[in-house]
Amino acid sequence: MNNKFKSDTNAMSKELDILIELVKNKNNVCTKKYNNEWFHNINWDEFLKLTKHHRVYPLVYLKLKKVAPEWIPSHVLHALKVEYQKNTFQMLNLSREMGILSKLFIENQIRSLFLKGPVIAYDLYGDISLRTSKDLDILIPEENLAEAETLLLQEGYEKEEVQTVLNELKWRYHHVTYFNPQKNIQIEIHWRLHPRPMKEPSFEELWTRKRTSLLTSHPVSFLGKEDLFLYLITHGSRHGWFRLRWLKDIDQILGYELNNQKINTFIKKYQYQRLVGQTSYLLDQFFPGPQNLHITVERYDKKLGEKAYRYILQIEEFEYSNHYLFSLKNNNQKIEFILLSLYPRFTDMEIIKLPKHLQFLYFILRPFLWMWRRIMKIPV
């Protein structure tokens, strides 16, 4: 068994070490060979907890069931089986809704790109049951947001209300959440892939490179290979990679025949160097092996990778801190980030409530309100 992690940090538990080995590709022979050593003195409750936290229980269940059932306590296999079955039903439900929504948008001349969910599970793993998803993420052109919302409300979806001021939603957010209580399905309608100031391709660019999935009875459009690769990297980086499933997705997509020239052009154009470097460092730690891409990992990328490493090992609990997100940005992005932080927030109204015709004054008051909240130790 690879003990590289332990020699680096002396912090990885045996349960997590084994979990990582189980989700690696083509590792059945090793699992059979070392199962006596691997599964001795395991804290199975901790193992189950980690498997659920990292959202890799479909892969782990099928691997254990196939290569080492005699070494696994029956209650552990049963618990994993229950989660696997629940996820399979969830993915089938989402697949059905994905086809319905794609058809609805096409009939109303709204272009849509499905970012995650069953279409990505099928594309990466060849089986929708092997990846978990709690909702559907759909990117549409910003000019179609109002029309899309009307259609969703007619379909029984309810919009999650977010309190904002001065069109804050457009500048500080990148999606809106809807929930259908009858179908028990949640979707996110995106008008951007990522929050500002992160740079990204326009919808038109993404649309020209889209692929079409025939997973459902109605065709579903989703991201091209290189766009999906970089989207999954930027999404995982923003979340600190605290779930192994996101890194496993990258390991899977590297099995594609990716266009290196395209990817390197996109990395430079959209300033993803730090995020890709961080990801490359983490892949070397958790899923080492030959990679199709040749990425130079700079010293700062390694620091970002080490930070995420601690999140994965749960040495530190990941929180959406401005400090971590700030560290992902280059100098130009940091300036934009600071400028965006000066845009008024709805929380400013909790300190000083101004009538609508005077709310423009929040732009002037924002620095003082920010300072006041810091002094009073109120969340900024």
C-alpha cells in the first residue's frame, strides 16, 4: 500500500488511506493482494463516515463487493449498499428531470448547458450510479433568466429568495436555486460558471464547443471535454477540494484524449494557472500516475495544494473564507475582488436602513459600514 501521504504529513488515517486506494482505477489486483493487511484493525464507523463525506460510496461499495466481501463486516456492506441504491434512484430521478427540462427549454428557444448531474456521471464513469449528485446545474444565457424562471414556476418549482440590494444578485452571485416540492428536485440556474471576478468563457464560446448526450429520451447539451475539465478544476478549487469525489472526477477525465493545446490556451486566457497547478499537485499526492497533461507546478501552487490537502484530510475544516478564495487569485483578480467587495450588500441595510431612492448612498457608506462590523465583530 502506498504510504506516501503518511510519510509527508503523518496525519492521514488508515481509513482514509484505504478509501483512496479503493477509488483508484484498475486497483482490483492490489485490493485482492493486500486485503488482509488493509482491512485489519479498521474503525469501520470512521470508514463509513469518510466514505459518505467524500461522496465516493458508489465506487467503494462496488469495489468491496467485487474483490473483498469476506473481509468486510456485513453491516458495513449493507450500509454502503443502502447508500448506493438511494443514489441510483436519485440519479434516475434527476436523469428523467434533466430530459424534461432540456425539452422545455428547447421548445421555448432557450439554449441550456447542463454542467453536472447524471450527464457528467455518464460521461466520466459510463454509469450514472457511480457518481453522486444532489441537484442539477444548468447554464443559460443571462438574457433568458426571466423567461426561464417563468417556465420553472409553471412547472411547479419554487424560487429560493435571496435578499439583495442594488442589483447585488448580478454582481455577487452566479446562480439562483429552485426547488420542486412535488418532485423533491433542486436545480440551480446559472448565468455564469463561477462567481466574479473569476474569468470564464462566454456562453457563446461554450455553446460552439458543446457536446450532446443521448442519455435521456430527449437530447441534452453539456460542456465540451476541455471546458468540462477546466470547469471541474475551478469548481473543486473554489471548494478547497474538501471532497475526494471532485479530485476523482479529474482523475477520470484525464482518461480522455484531451487537446493539450486548447487547454493551455484556455488556462492562459482565463488565468487558471494557479488552480490547475494546485490540482496537478493534489493529483500527484492522491492519484499518482501518468497524466495526459504536462503542467508545471510552481511553488505557490504547491502551497495552495498543501492547504487543500489539509481540507481533504480534515486537519482543517473548509470554510468559504475570503482568505482562501483570495489566495487563489492572481494580482489583477485580487484588485477586482477588492473592488467588488466595496459593492453594497443587503447586510448593510441591517445597520442603516435607507429608502430605495437613497440606497445609492450605500456605495459611499460601504467602507465605513465594513469597518463598523469589524469593530463590533459582526460578520462582514
